Amino acid sequence: MSDFAARLTFANGKTVELAGPADITKETTEAIVNAANSSLLGGRGVDAAIHHAGGPSILQECKRIVAKIGTLPAGKAVITTGGRLPAKYVIHTVGPVYRGGQQHEAKTLASCYRESIQIADDHGIRSLAFPSISTGAFGYPVHQAAEIALRTIVEALPHCTHVIQVRFVLFDIATSNAYVQAAETLSQQPRAISAVFEKGPS
Ligand code: AR6
């Protein structure tokens, strides 16, 4: 899929795309990110959709990871294969539960994005899709979360050896609009980012 609602293009050709409303389980990027919980045993929202579409092998791999390292703390990420998904890999990360903003939520959310893109790069992955971590069941205000998500990826992407494309695949129109707005605002801060912002066909 190459349709996008907005795109940031860097001088070296790397891109951050925003797509939505769209379903991340249909993504053809090499890896997709799951907004999981610490148990890694599945849940609701995008977590349920990914396990449902990818089949039982993803859960089996998650169970093996938990047996080895224990539950996954918020802000951390692990990788499994993608089972029956079009994506070859799933990177599972645990976002913070939003409790008013004074419990290091912003730092933890940024860590999810940073750890996920780092794992992707370590595995030689070139394209990666994220959902809007923590803004569903975990209650993170979407405009704040969008700003953190985009800023973190825009900072990390230039340092990646392999990752050249990041897509944010946003499930509903309000979330999609929030991310487009955050990308436009970020692109207008020349010291923060040197990328060209454009609105897309979708
Ligand atoms: N594709 C893309 N985005 C989706 C999809 C999909 N198929 N389905 C939902 N979303 P949430 P969280 C959006 O609640 O807030 C689970 O039970 C959704 O509209 O999935 O990080 C886990 O097991 C929202 O914008 O994740 C955890 O217990 C975004 O994905 C907990 O929820 C995140 O919503 C994690 O909560």
C-alpha cells in the first residue's frame, strides 16, 4: 500500500507516511508494530486484530518470550514473526497507561517508538508500520501522543541503517487527523526537522 494522508520526505529519500483510516493487519510493510500489554497474551483493540489475522503462531512465540524474559515492561519491545499476516514480522511493544501525564507517560511512550524502530533496524527491516500506541484502551490523549510518536520517529529514522520507510496506520479519522496535524506542525519547526511535508491523495 502506498496511499497516504500525509508524508514527510527527508533529503536522503527516507519517508514517514501517515495513512488512515486504515487497518494495520492489511499492511504490506515488512514489519508491523502491535500495541500489546505486558502479558503479551493478547487483548482487545489492535492487539486482538493482529493475533486474529496472524493466527496462533504469534501467540506461541509470545509465550516463549515471556517464559524466557518474563512479562514485558511498558516502553520495551520484542519481535516475533508475522504468522499469516502480509507483514513478515510483528514488533510487540507496551505503551503506558495514561494516568494524567505525571507518571513518565511521555518518556515511556517515546521509548516504545524508539525501541521498536531499533529492533526493526537490528533485524535489517526496511519498512515498518505503527498503530497509534496507547491512544485506545490506555487512554493517552491523541494529540499529545501523535506529537511524541512523530517527533521520536523523525529523530530516530536518520540514524537507522536499514529502515527507510515508516508508516503510521491510523484506524479512525480523528486519529488520522491528529497525526496529520502533528506532522504539519513538526515540519514547520526547522530546527526540529528537515523534511518536506505534503498532503496525500487519501
Ligand atoms: N489497525 C490499526 N489501528 C487499530 C486497529 C487496527 N486493526 N484496531 C484498533 N486500532 P488499542 P492501547 C487503533 O486500544 O491504547 C489491548 O487490549 C485504535 O483505534 O488497541 O495501546 C492491549 O492488549 C487506537 O487508535 O491500544 C492492551 O491491553 C490504537 O489502535 C491495551 O489494549 C490503539 O488502541 C493497549 O491499549
